[in-house]
Amino acid sequence: MEVIYTGVHQTPEQVVETALQEDADAIGVSLLSGAHNYVFPRIAELMKEKGMDDVLLFGGGIIPEEDAERLKEHGVERVFQPGASLEEIVTYLRDAVAQKRGG
């Protein structure tokens, strides 16, 4: 896997534009700010506008379980809670990206 780190304080527009330019298979966002109810739906909206239906959107951070469930309605396919292992995340990504690609 290749990871493109965009840094902190990126707008949803910047994140989606980077993913589009880099032909990313997935967008992963980690949020600790409490802005998840704005950031994730906005990223999902921009992805839809740009025809990025084959790109996986996932994330993690300090996100209450009820919010995580609501984010799934906006196109966030998985939210990892604090304490999720790297192995769990990588396994999920390998499987989910393959499914998204139709494989």
C-alpha cells in the first residue's frame, strides 16, 4: 500500500482533490476535533460529485458510536474507534478495497 499523508487542517475539498489527483483507492480520515459530522458528509458529497464511487471512505478517531452509525448513512464505510489495531485496519482495507474494485 502507498499512503499519501496530506497533513493536518486540510479541508474536505483538499482531501478529495488530492485523492482524485493521486487516483486513490481509499480515503481515510482521522478526526479528534469533533468535526466528524461535517467533514465526513462533505467529503462523501464531493466524492459523489466527482464520480469517485469506486473509492472507499473510512475513518477513525474520537467519534461516538451513534455518530459513527449516522456517518455510514452518508457513505462512510467504516469508523475505527480508539484502540483499533493496525492489523485490523490493514486487513479491513485490503478486503474492502478489493470488494470496491469488484474483485
